[in-house]
Amino acid sequence: MSAPATEQPLRRVCVWLGEHLVIDHVSDPASASDFEAAMRRRFASLRVTNEEATGQ
């Protein structure tokens, strides 16, 4: 089932320590963008990803 045209798909922000997932956060696109920025500031040496959340 797909989201209605007015509803934006959820985003998944993950923080990685090497191959290990440390934080997994799913939210709307605006909140995900803010969360990603905060995680990049807090964990500058770790990899942070922001991708479309599938199957949520």
C-alpha cells in the first residue's frame, strides 16, 4: 500500500559505528532532517544516513 499523495513518506535516520547500527530513528521528512543534523553535530566521527523508510 502506498501513502496518499498529500502524505510524505517517512524517513529513516541511522547512526553507524562501523558496521554496527547505534541509532535508528523514523519520522516525517522535516523532523528527520533536524534529527540528522543534530546527530551529525553530536557524533561527528560516525556515519549518519537519511533514507526513505520502507515498510513502515
